[in-house]
Amino acid sequence: MKRNVVGASRLRGTIQLPPDKSISHRAALFAAISEGQSVIENYSQAADPQSTLACLRQLGVSVRKEGTTVTIDGAGRDGFQEPSEPLDCGNSGTTMRLLAGILTGAGVSSTMIGDASLSGRTMKRILDPLTAMGGVIRGREQNFAPLEIGKGEIRGFRYELPIASAQLKSAVLLAGLFSEEPVEVIETVPSRDHTERLLRLPVSHNGNRTILRSDRSIDLPVQSYPVPGDFSAAAFWLVAGAIHPDAEIVLPDVGLNPTRTAALNVLQEMGADIEIEPSVSDGPEPMGTITVRSSKLRAIKLDPQWVPNAIDELPILMVAMSFANGRSEITAAEELRHKETDRLSAMGRVLSVAGEEFSLRSDGILIQGRGTHHVRPGVYDSEHDHRIAMSAAILGLVADGPSSVDRAEASDISYPSFWEDLEQLSRTE
Ligand code: S3P
């Protein structure tokens, strides 16, 4: 579907963000392996977290939806039924990698499939450790979905993460929940900590090493809390507000987990006019209200340590960088090439359409920012990637005329009401 975007003369309003995608997946998966009943409020209606619910149902888990409240009766660690059909993870890497950790740990014979994009993303990173710890899991041509899971026995395991990836960390820890002996994951570059936080896993520190542990003796808590608004969705409006010459946007109830909000620090360092008001959260994740106003941005060299924390926000931060005065730089971000699309190349095509000056590197990008300016209108293509669709839309919002985004429905993967929210913000009356 094609969506038209017209350059807006001003941006004003309050946006109720979609529920966090990463937390929704985890709330449902962890509820399913707990012993009690979980009532998850504000569960994401987006396609990816809905894929997780569909897979859980196929595994015999009772999942009831009433509006955005999802009630799950925990099946316990060993309560899944073997599914009669392949488990379809759709476009969702988080569903595939986290659920593969659980099913391999539990030894549930099953097949996991995904759409064309997911079937082209390497699963080697999870297959190697899951096999080394005693699990039985195989991929097509070694490394790709469909994944075939069989019965194994998880042994004690110590694993230093070779890539800063929360999906990889989670897959190993979740398989570890089925081991009689301790499974330890060592992290040197922090990535989002929702898994260890929501499961209350033991965490210790040794210098710059974080050691996370899981094993069968750990009690799995029920997951009854409201899911906060998605910071990764907020990032689109933070950048829109900062680069637009006449903007004030308020974002209530947004998740403020510090392992997710590096983009906030980056934008503030660039000089963005952002106010943060923490609120009292009913759940395990910090929340608050963020307000952003029109800003003059300075260029920035992104500290590579921040990359895993801002990985999903890098496409929209590239848009902010083209509005900064001077040359910005992102390095150590090769992981962007392994997302729903190769996001470095895809953003290169988006920035070219907008007439921005940049040069791509194998692991990042240099952007010659032009300060506050109007972008030339253009015809963009999401390439079926939600974050590319939304980044292109924000460029359209600050353009001198009408632009369009092809395959715009990609935004449904994480943010189904994105286009309505965009329209609401640009309304002038
Ligand atoms: C996610 C982790 C990140 C992120 C993805 C969601 C998660 O992937 O890009 O959108 O929920 O754990 P990696 O951990 O592979 O970097």
C-alpha cells in the first residue's frame, strides 16, 4: 500500500504510543512457561507480538484477548504440546530466537518458519550455542529457518556473547532454564535487559563483565503488569519534533529502561530540546513522559558502546544527523545489515531520495548534515521494513511538497497506528 505524506507546517499534539514490542513478546513467552495466570495489560496489537501469541496457542497454551488485555494460563516449563503444524513466526526475529531457546530447552519437537525476510536472516548465532549446550536444533542450509527442534538435554554452560544481542542472550538464558546445572551468559557490551529483569534472573558484575545465570531451580514469576509505550516508536516523533521548525510533541507512558534509551542521550547531546518526566510505574519497567520541541542540532560521532542500546533507533537517528550542523558518524553498526532488511543499504537509498549527503561504510555511515533545512519531496520504498517505512515518512513530514512511501503497511509490524498518529500531529486546526 502506498501512503502519501505532505510536508506539515507545524507538528503539535500528544501521542499515545503503541505498547513496547520487546516487552510484549517476553511478557507472553514468560507467562506461558510460568505456573500461574498472568494478566498482561496494554499488550501490543502489532503483527510481531501477535505472531508470538499465535505460536503459543499452537503449543497448547491458553491465551485470551480482551481488547489490549491478554490473559495467559501458564503451562509451566514442561507443559507445551507438540504442535501439529509449523510455528509461523512471520517477520519476527524475537519470536523465532526467544521461542527457539525455550523449545530447544524443553525438547519440544517442532518446526519454526518465518516470512521471506526472516528466512533470509542468519540463525547461526543461536544454533551454535543451543547445540553446544546439548539442545537439538537444526536449520536449513545449516543456518536459516525453517528450524527443526528435537529432544536434547541441556547441560551446564558458560557462554561469552560474541555479539551484543539481546535476542541471542535471551535464547541461551531461556534454554538454560531447563538445565539442572547452571548456565552462565557473560556480557561485555550491554544490550536490552528485559529478559533478566522480567524473569528476575540472578545478575552479578565483574569489572565490565555482566554475568547472567539461569537454571531449572529458578522460579518463573507470573507476568501481570501494563506494558509501557514503545521507546523505539517514540524515537520517530522525537526526531520529527527536533528537526521540524515548529513542533511540540508530548509522549506519555513511554518505557524508559536505560538499556533502551541511548537514542535519547544521543539526541540530547546533539542539542535536542527534550524534557523527561519519570512517572511511577506499576510494573518492573521504568516509564515517563517525554516532550520534544523544535531544536537546532549539532553533529555527533556516536560512541560504539551505545550502538547495541540504540540499534533499532539508528535509522531514524540518521535522519536527525542529516539535520545537524556538521559531519556525524556511526561506526560498529554492522548488525544493521542483519535486521529485517540490510538497514544500512536501505537507509542509504532513503537518504538519497531525500537528497542528503552521506557515505556508507561496511559498518556504519558518515552523514554531512545541512542544519535545519527542507527536504526535497520524493517517492520512498519501505522495502517491507517497518523502521525504514517510518523513517522515510518523517523525511516526508519535513519536505517541501508531497512525498509517498510504497509498501507503507510495513509499519504494522511494530506500530499499526503510525499513519493516523502522523496525520493527527500534522493537523493544523
Ligand atoms: C530485540 C533485540 C534487538 C532488536 C530487535 C528486538 C529484542 O535485536 O533489534 O528489534 O526484543 O530482544 P538483537 O538482539 O539481535 O540486536
